[in-house]
Amino acid sequence: MTHQLRIRVCAVLATAVLATAVLAASGGYAYGAPARDDMGQDIETAVQGVDAYWDAHWSEFFTQTYVPPTVLGEYDGASADVPTCDGEPLADDNAYYCSTAEDYLAWDTDLMRFGYRHGDAFVYLVVAHEWRG
């Protein structure tokens, strides 16, 4: 296994461990259709939790200094003025880590709402999955 592949495997495993820890701390699962404000708070908690995890554990996996990505946050993928990554508009109903010089993560509002209706774990998973440092 190459060094680059080992790093990626470690990052994926660490993200899975992080998502589990954040979900346990959040109370795990929302029943029913949560209010939009609840979803926004859970997204903010997920962003803070993922950032705190990588800030504390980055050096266990990587030699570079941890620098969190910019969190662009929610966008409306159905609008005409969606954000772009390397000149390409972000797709509707998706989430992204833009790894170009722009270096940000973002998620479509409708994607998050859809997943959140089935439980708050969804937003934690999306944020942890898209996070890069």
C-alpha cells in the first residue's frame, strides 16, 4: 500500500470514528420532522465538532500543520447563482469539498433537509465526509 493510500485510509477511518463520536454526543437521532432551526444548530455543531476533532488529532495522521477549510455552508443548487468550484457550478442535491485554490466545503440546502427528515445523523455524516484540512 502506498503512503498516499495509507493516509487516505487513515483519514476515512478517523472520519468514521469522529462521526460516531459526534453522533453519540448529539443524542443520536431525531424523531419526526425537526424544525429548520434545529437542523441549522446541528449543522453548526457538526462543523464545530469535526473541526475540533481534526485540530486535536491531525498530527496523529499527518505531518503538515492543520488548517481547516473554509465552510461555505448551505447553497441552493436550484438557483441560477450557485457557487462554483474551479469554474463549474455546484450540482443540485449534493455536497462538496472544493479542493482547488478556493478550498471550501458546501452542501445543498435541499439535500440536508431531505436527510434531516430521517434523523439528525445525516448532517453530521455529510459535514464529516466533506471535511478536509
